[in-house]
Amino acid sequence: MAYGLLKPKEVIKVLKKTPQKTAVFLTGRFAPLEVMEIADYVTEFVTLKKPRKITTTKGIEY
């Protein structure tokens, strides 16, 4: 939604049609306020510590 690939109104429309017993997880940054307002649970992760150099592992990251 942040890049305009999906419109918040379209996502909200689908969410409202989803059965209440169905868990829906939306991930990504910069969630629109109107989507957060209808959500039951909103989490923001903050990096407190990270390594200076991140190495990749064949078969995991690539």
C-alpha cells in the first residue's frame, strides 16, 4: 500500500468480507492509518541493536 500497489480502501473491503474467525496478518512498513484503525492488533518493531556486518547464508538468504 505504501508504494501504491494496493489501495487501502481495497484492502479494507477485503478485510471486512473475511470471516471473523480467520486470522489475517499484514506485514510491511508505513501502514495507512485507516487500515490500522480497523485492525485488532498493530505492532511496530524497533531495532535496538544490530551487528555491524550482516553475513548471508547460502540456502537461507539466497
